[in-house]
Amino acid sequence: MPNVKDIDQQQFGPEVLQRSHEVPVVVDFWAEWCAPCKVLGPALEKAAADYDGQFELVKVDVDANQSLSSQFGIQSIPTVIAFKDGEPASRFTGAIPDTALRQWIDQILPTEADLKVDRARDLALDGDEAGAEVLYREILEQAPDHADAATALAALLIARNETEEALIVLGRLPRTSEVERLEAAARVTSSSDVDLSALEGRLAADPQDGEARLELGRALAANGEHEPALDHLLIVVRAGEQLRDQARQAMIDVFGVIGPDHPLAATYRRALANELF
């Protein structure tokens, strides 16, 4: 049946996690001996046919794929989990009525705003960033906390060094790792127009000029020179004066930009912790 597949552990990555970046994937954890599964299974399959490709249904036999069942905390069956963007988005357990099932499906399908975000992303990929921005702003006029539209718009603004507006857009969103990463990028990027030579001159004339060193660290980070930036910022933290908290935050922002797995992040996190604690 189209849009319905039986899969195993090896197929789960491509058929569910990767595929769910393109379309919602509903996973039915079931077993042959399970009576409620025999009620829910046909209802799910009929819904998959009726919704005609708006979501895909995959079926996982829990007896044959016990590690998958353990991974997703399946304690009773049938359990149904919807995946979107590679992550579980919603779930239920038991053979629920068809009306409730279809209400649940409706909640996991992309909204009109979600589809507009997809169109905007296509425009951006084709080089029409202005057109993409118009769509993102249209979405945010109706739903200021639409996460995908807001983060995408913020990324465009940061690339143009319009960091104040980017931070305002991001400030309307719940705290997530992606929001925090973009906020860090905005704060770092805001120093990209600073005159490095002037700051270096000030620091050469007075190595104790903590403000110049702080701004130089921020400016170096904005220009992608992360290691010397962190060196300068750590010196300000080590001085332990009124600029210490600003330098600490600037270092954390650099960590957010380069990512937790970058070798510099581990090295300088330890150094920062040693100075603070």
C-alpha cells in the first residue's frame, strides 16, 4: 500500500528519522498477537490512504525489533509516534476511535504557515533572499512565535549584521538550543564592523585597558578569529574587575557559535571554569 511500509531497525534511520525532515512519519509499534493492534492498524492504513501522502505510515513489529521498542520507551502496544524533523513530535497508546485518530493526525500535519516557510526556504536556496524575507515576515505578523519562520528570518538578519532586530525576533521564542545559538551568533556578529587596528593600538599603548581588550576579543570573534578572541576575553575575566561578566558572556557566545564539539570550546570552557570557580 502506498505511504505504508513495514520496517526494521536498519531501515529506521532513513525511512523515519531522515524522511521525517520532508514529511511527517507516523510509526505504529505493534505485534501479531496484539488484539488492539489489529483494530488500530487498519484504521491507520485507511487514514494514510485518505490523507494521500500528507504523512507516511511505517509499522514496526516490536517482537522483531526489541531494541527500537526500548529506545522509544514502548511499554504497551499499540503505541504510535509521529516524527517530524528527525524527532518524536507526538504519541499515543491504545486503539483510539477513528475521530480521535484523525484529530491527532491533523495536529501533526504542516500548517499553512509551515508550508509557507518551506516556500521561503526554497526561495532562499534559489538566491531570492528578499522574497524569502517577505514570506517570513508575513508569517510572523500572524504568529510572532512561529519558531521556523523566526529563526530563519533571524539568520538572514544576522548575515546582514542587523543583529538588534534579530535578537528582538528571537526574544519572542521559547528557549531552545537553536535560539540560543542564533542569539550568540547575533551578539558576536554585532562587533564585526569594529576597527581592529584602533583597538590593537589602544591595547598596545595600555595593556591594562580592559575595555579595549574586551572589545578586541569581541571583534576578533566576529571576524572568525576565535582562539585569539578567547585569549583576550579570558584575560579580562582573569582580571576580575567590572568587565568580568561581559567577558564571560562573550566567551559563552563564542562557544555557542563554534559549537560544543569544537576543540577550542572544551579547552577554554575549562579555563573559564578555573577562573570563575
